[in-house]
Amino acid sequence: MYAISLGEDGAELRPLEVWHAEEVLANIDRGREYIGRHIGLADAVSDLAGARSWVKSYADKRAADAGSLHGIWLDGKLVGGLLFRVWDTPSGVCEAGCWLEPAAAGRGLVTRGMRVLLDWAFDERGMHRVEWYASAANEGSLNVARRLGMSREGVLRENYPHRGVRADTEIWAVLASEWRAARARGAHNDH
């Protein structure tokens, strides 16, 4: 399968497929507490069957052109991933997201990988808008949105019940025209 280099540190972006379920489970296990602080992925992928089911749900989305799942590998090990949770070609709107185990955090992997996927979404697929939803308490995810040049559009107050607590969700987005203008200015070259 293909692998797209994310830089000189050996990081790669690859499709994440059902046959990667064991690697997905190992990745989640290494970062279960960290990943589960803000998103339900750690709870959904509690065992191999859960990992296989979750990855298969994205294979089904890809087959229906309704979403996709991409792994981030560092030195041959799956350390996190990027996804289009929602992909609506007729409206030109999609929602991107991510997860990362703590040992891989702070290297710009999510930002670098999302730049590749945003180029693809806007240039190859003709999307108009990419949205990013993040817990208001998830500073790492909010920083990714900022680095990607997204605009903060609002807050959904206490909309997300997660582990018995209702969290606020910030909505960020970037439009195709904004993405292209930033790329033309060279704004995508930093981490």
C-alpha cells in the first residue's frame, strides 16, 4: 500500500485498514488514558473485536464515499491517526479529526498529516469546507486547528456527554479559498 512521508523523522501517513486492527488496539492501549480524556475512541476500542469493528466502520464509510481513516506511523509503529468522520461530497463539507498516543505528541505529526489530507480534500476532491470539532479542554487539538489556519466559529455548550461529564465543543473550520491563500503565502511550511 502507499505511504506518504511526513518529514525527515520517518513519519508516514498510510491508509488504515481492517487488517490493522491489532496495531490499532496496541496504539490505543499505549495511550488509552491520554486518548480517552476527550474522545470516545478509547472506550470504543476496548478489545480486538472493538478495534476491528471500528476500523471496519471506516472501511464502510470509505466505500460509500462518506469518510475515511488514515494512520500515522513513526519508525514503523502506528502512533495515531487522522480521519474524516463526516464526508459529504454534495455539500462540499467534511469533518476531520485525530488521535495520537502521548509518546508521539509534540512532534507536529497531526498537523503535518492533516496538511496532506486538507490538500487532498480541497484540491483532489473539491471540498469547500473542512470542520474540526474539539473539546474546549483539549488544548492540543485546538492548537492543531490554529496551526492549520482554521477559524474558531463557536462553542457548543455542554453538548458532548463524555464519561459522565458534559463537555463544551469548539467548532473550527477552514474554507478552500482560505487554505489555498495560506498555501500561496507559504503559511503551511511551519509546524
